[in-house]
Amino acid sequence: MAQDSLTVISDDTVFSESPDTVLLKSYASRYDPRKALLYAAVVPGLGQVYNKKYWKLPLVYGGFFGIGYAINFYQENYQKYKVQLFYNLNNGFAEDSAVDPDDPNQYTTGTLRTVVDKTRRERDFWVIMMGAMYILQIVDAHVDAHLKEFDVNPTLKVSIKPSFDQDDLVGRQNSLSVIIKF
């Protein structure tokens, strides 16, 4: 014969509906990983704010600013040198060793082709890095919300000690041992 009882200890700790069942409501249940992922996808950095990791916000926006600056730098150089290259090609300086006499830098057409290709490649690389930064901050918010419920054992002790073994078969062996006590 089972006894029916309902025990409430406090706001967010233990609920007992019957002697066989205990419902736990923890601090971690307030952080939904899906919600953190959605927030970070809609507004970069908002997932970190949702997880109350405010110190990550300057890292997120600093990363976006730095990558955006690199994209802008290479885009401006790409456009500048592409205009010079097309001017050379349209005005009879199509050979790789040809130089426009009015160009103050005296770049050859071959040099301009190389510079245009390199700046375009660098700009494209940084555009890919911008996408990676966006995905990284989304993943960070999602994983951080998941790890809110991870409880570290306070009695966990990890140590690294040198180990020396003498064996007749293989001789002397030196190594490091990782010792985990909990």
C-alpha cells in the first residue's frame, strides 16, 4: 500500500509526489540550450547574455569588429588594384611586363594581376572567418547553456606525478602519471 504525500521543501529544490518519486528542479533548468542557441543566432552575443556570461560579449563583438576590419581592408585594396589593372588592359599595357607611365607606383600588369588575386583571396578568407565566428558564438552559447547543469565534484583532485619503473624485460622506464581521486 503506497502512501500519497506531497512535500515541498523550498522554491527550487525538492518536490515529492509519492515516496517512490522525487522531482528535482535545479538552477540549471532555468537555462534552455535551445533558447540560448536561438538568441545567439538572431543577435550575435545575445546567447552569452542569456547565459549570464557577460565577459564573453566583448570577445564576440571584438572578433566581429576585427574580422570586419580585415574584410574592409582587403576589399578596398582589391577594388583599387582592380581599377589599375583594367586601366592597363584597356590602354594597351596588356603584357605582363608592361608599365603604365602615368602610374605613380610603376606596377607592371603582371604584378597588378598577382596583387588583385591575392587581395581577393584574402578578402574571401576573412568572409569565411566571419561565418565561422558567427557559428562559433552560437555553439558557445548552446554548449554553455548545457554545461550549466554540470556539477563539478568538490572532492575531485587531479595530480601529475613522475613515475619510475625498473623491469628486467624492458629496463628502466620513466613516465608521468595522472592521478584522479574522487
